[in-house]
Amino acid sequence: MFTHIFIWIILSYGLTNIVVYGGIFKWLRDWLDNGVNNKNKVVSKVFNFFSDLVGCPMCFSTWVGFFLGLFIMSPTKEFFDVDILYSWFFDGIFSSGAVWAIHSIIEWFEENRPNKTIL
């Protein structure tokens, strides 16, 4: 069971990382950023919402958790045996927390990388 949850977390992190940072979805992020400047205020706000969503690992991973909880597996349902609607909500929270933890660890290592100075 823990193997399934570990794989679920890696799936969540991978999907989030691809959409938020990957080059394959750069066109989508650029398209949403350009739509923010639309003259129609309602359309501009919708584009702004989705632009912020795909630019934020914590925000997007919540929706990834909803998706994975509905279509792949629900870790919350496995652990707590709650109703599917509740587990769907908590899967999003779990995914967001797990992805944010992995992201924070990776960011810490990137910021604290030793200098490569030649003496």
C-alpha cells in the first residue's frame, strides 16, 4: 500500500512539474499570459486565474491531486475509508502538501549548492 502511495506522490509531482516548468507546456503558459491583457475584463480575469494556476506548483498540484484521486487512486480513501467526495477533496490537499515538500527540498538544495571555485 505504501508503494502505491509513493508512486501516487511521484505521479503528482511529475505531472505538476511538467505543466508548471516543462518546455512542452510553455506554449500554454505563454498563451495564458497573453490572454491576461485581453480588453474584456471577464476574459482577462479568467486568463489571469488559469495563468496563476499553471504558474504555481502548490496551486496546480491541488488540481492534480483531485484528478489522480478520481481517476487513478485515492490515498485518502485507502487510509481512512471515507466517502469519495471527501476523499477527493483531501487528495487534493495531500497532493499539494507532498508536491510542495518535494519542491521545497529541491529548491533548498539548488540554493545551497557548493561553489565550484578553482584554486
